[in-house]
Amino acid sequence: MTFVTQAVFSRMCCTTRKTVTKWKQEGRLVMCGQKVDVEATAEKMGRTFHRGSPIVLPPEQATKQRTKPEAPSATSGVAGVAQRLLCVDIEAKLEALDWKQTFDWSDAAQEERVARAAECVGLLAVRSEIRDDGHWGGFQLRIRGELDRTPLREDAIAAGFGFELTHWDALEKIRGEIVAFDEDDEETVRPDLLPLLARPWAEYDKPVDSG
């Protein structure tokens, strides 16, 4: 039996960590603690997944392909420049930004905030008005890499299948993409857009009084 982290498994499948997280939430992965059981997952997805087993690389090759996080540089906060950073470092940056930002709470400003925040982690935020076909008048988050390969199919949707996400929900889901399953897990982000993911997420969102 072979056990790998979710980050390594995402590279074995040549897909994003966001997609693997989604598979885990849907119960498609066979987990042993925090690790993915490769053989059991391949067998299960081969039977139940519409595309069969998604694994295309052996664990050894996927592990070797791991990239090191970029060292801090003068471009780390420049608009439009994405960086691959350790998730624990990104989480620390966000915690330092929390409750220190001032936002415009108008609907238009918050819609723009969600769109830009999604861009920070490589997602696409799409908004829909209420329609009598399952659209609930909110946001849907799509995975850009999956859209390039399979437009509008199930695997391209990270959250909000019925366009039901509020501004708050969308920001919470986007920030939830930056999760350190292991201390060396990495994520590609736009550092200049991280302040958009800081709390508060809504006008009446307040810090929890720890005292």
C-alpha cells in the first residue's frame, strides 16, 4: 500500500489541490489518517468516477516534481505577480491582516471584492441573478485550470453549484482554499490581493472576544 499527502496526490493526477480537496469532500478519496491510500483510491475512482482513475504519475515522480517555495523578493506584493508560498506562511499573513482592513460595504464594491479575492487563489467568481432554474442569486466559484480542460463540467465547480453563495460565503470558501494539510504544503497566490481575504467579511462581522 502507498500513502501520500493530498498535495502529492494532486501532482500524481496533474490537477490542483483545490480539486483534490473537492474529491475528498465528496468522499471519492480513500484516506488513512491525513494521507491518501493510492491503490484503494485508484480502485474506487476507477469504479465510480466518470473519468475513471485520475492518476497519471507514480508517487515517486510526483514527489520529485515538487517545487520549492519562492524566496521573498521585491516583487512579492506587485500587482499581477503570483507566488508559490508555504500555506502556513500565507495563513500567518492573513491573520496579521485580519480586522485591520477597511472595506466599502456596498453590493457593487463587495461583488468586485469577491471577484478579485477569487483571482488571488486562481479561482473565477461568477455571479447570477435569481432564476427559476436553480440559480439562487449568488456566487459560484470555478476552478480556472479545470475550466481550460472541461468547461462547465462538475469538476470545474469549486463551490456554489446553485449560485447560492453570499459575499460572506464566497470569501470564506476562497480563504478556505489556503489550508496547510502538511507543513510543507504550498499554494500559488497573488500576495497583493491577500488583504481582500482578510476579515471582516461582512459589515457586521466582528472579532470573537477571547476574554
